[in-house]
Amino acid sequence: MKEILWFVLTALLSYLLGSINTGIIVSKVLMHGDVRKHGSGSAGMTNMLRTYGKKAAILTALGDVLKGVLAVLLGEWLFANTLAMPAQWGGYLAYIFAIIGHWKPVFFGFKGGKCILVSAGGLLAMHPVMVLFLVSVFLLFFLPTRMVSAGSVAMAVSFPIIAGLYGHFALKMPTSELRLFVAVTMFVGALVLYLHRANIKRILNGTEYRFDGKNKKDTEKK
């Protein structure tokens, strides 16, 4: 019973932390608007950049990464100090629920962002070297296409693959932990792909927004 209560508490606190959506707060407080009413309707860094500029985008990025870091650290601390379970289990649980909170924020009508940066922040707290591999994948697809969505989709697809290889060869994870870690990254990768389903359609149609100004038309609006 005690274990269940701490699982629920960790999940709840992480979800609430994830629900503090930086993009929405920045757009409302500093820009006196709601970024979700513009462009793609997402409260992420890319839409903030296109709608309100670099300063708003940077603040959004920092906030999203930070809450991912804090959620994982909180989950690890709670498990390490209250349960006879590996601290990383608490980190994985917090990671998932912070991402869900960012996607469906209770404070903002359950309409948030696409979870890239909060996912990166949580991973930074757990396995920072993996972030470098994923950033490399992102750049490999973003630089030739100038489409943030292309890089994001590539990261989502490669996330569990990189996790499996890195966990096995670099971290020497036991089989049970490796399976859990890969399962977590598969969930996150699948969610990111789901949230980018409209972007994927536009990429295939050749109408996705490009940051070099060569897109056929801005079809981000839904």
C-alpha cells in the first residue's frame, strides 16, 4: 500500500510540474496573448519562435528543459528516500508523467506542446550523453531540410534504438533495467510521433514549414 501511494504521489507531482507550460505562461504574461491561437496551435518553442520571436522562444526552451530535469530529479529523490526501490525507477515514472503534463496541462485546458524539450530535459537529468546523440540525429535531418519537425520525428524514431544501444554497451545495464528503459523511450518516441502526425503529413506532401523560407506555403494552421 505504501509503495502504491508513493507511486501515485510521484506521478501526480511530476504531472503537475509538467503542466506548468512555459510557452503558454510566456505568451500570456509577456506577450499578452496565447501562442496556441497562432501557427500550429502548439505551445512549444518552434511556434513561439515563429509567433513571438527569439526571446520568447529561448525562455520557453529553458523552462521546458528545466521542468524535465526537475521532474526526474524529484522522482529519483522520492524513490531513493521513501522506497526500497532503485532511484531510477522514480526517475522513469516522473519522466513519463512530466511529459504527459506538458502534453495535457491541467492548468491550461489540457492543451499544451509536443514534448520535445521537456523530454530532452528529463533525459539530460538521467543520461546526458544520450542527449548529444539525439541532437546529432536532429541536426542530420534538420540541416538539409530546414524543417524542425523532420529532426523531431527522426529523434523520436531513433530514441529507443539509441537507448537500447547506449544502455547495453555504454551503461552495461542489467537486462531487466534495459528493457524498462527501452520501454520508456518507446512510449516517449511513440507519443512524439503521434503529436507530429500532422507535420508528417505535410512533410510527405511537401508543404511543411521550412526555416529557409522556401516552403510552398505556411500550412501550419489547422
